[in-house]
Amino acid sequence: MAQSLFDQYGGFATVSRVVSAFYDKVLDAENLAPYFQGIEMSRQIDHQTKFMASIMGGPASFSNEHLERAHKNLDIPKEHFEELALILKETFEDFDVAESDIADIMRGVNDRRSTIISR
């Protein structure tokens, strides 16, 4: 049985470090930082860690309905989603995740694009 990306890269400990580094970059991004004003970042990091864990085949589950509820009032344009996705990809690269594995993770993120961006 093949090992999940979640297990292969060190489980929640590693995913949490990746997500923390990701948000450090997002909060420095002029277009993206405003989405997180007034947000308790420790809680946001916890949610995003569970989301990434689920994408990577870990034990956490994160439904599309949950994503849609969390993003429905944010009016996120396609361009901001793409900027965020690029930062996420670069963050995984910073953690020496293999390109093929990053492609799999990003495919999982992009598969949920329609539940996150504004219609």
C-alpha cells in the first residue's frame, strides 16, 4: 500500500509548519492580507492545516460544503485565488516537497476552486 503524501512528509507537524509559513507570505501580500484582518490566525492555521492534511491523504476531512460556507461572503475573485495558490505552491517548494507531489496537492486545491471563488 502506497504511503499518503501526508505520512510521507511528516504528518500534522510538517503540514502545520508549511501552513504557518504560507500564511506568513499571504499576510505580506497586498491583495490577500485584507481577507484576514480581524481573523484569529491560530484558528485559521488550524483549519488550513486540516484542509491541507485532507488534500494530502491525511486523517482530517474537510467537505466542500464547509469550504463554501467559509468563503461565501468574501467575494474572492479568480485572480486572488490564483495568487494564493501560487504562494501555496512556492511554500511547498520551500519545504522541498517533490514537484510531482506539489502538482498532486495543487490539483486537489484547484479541484475546489469553484467552492472558494466568487461566482
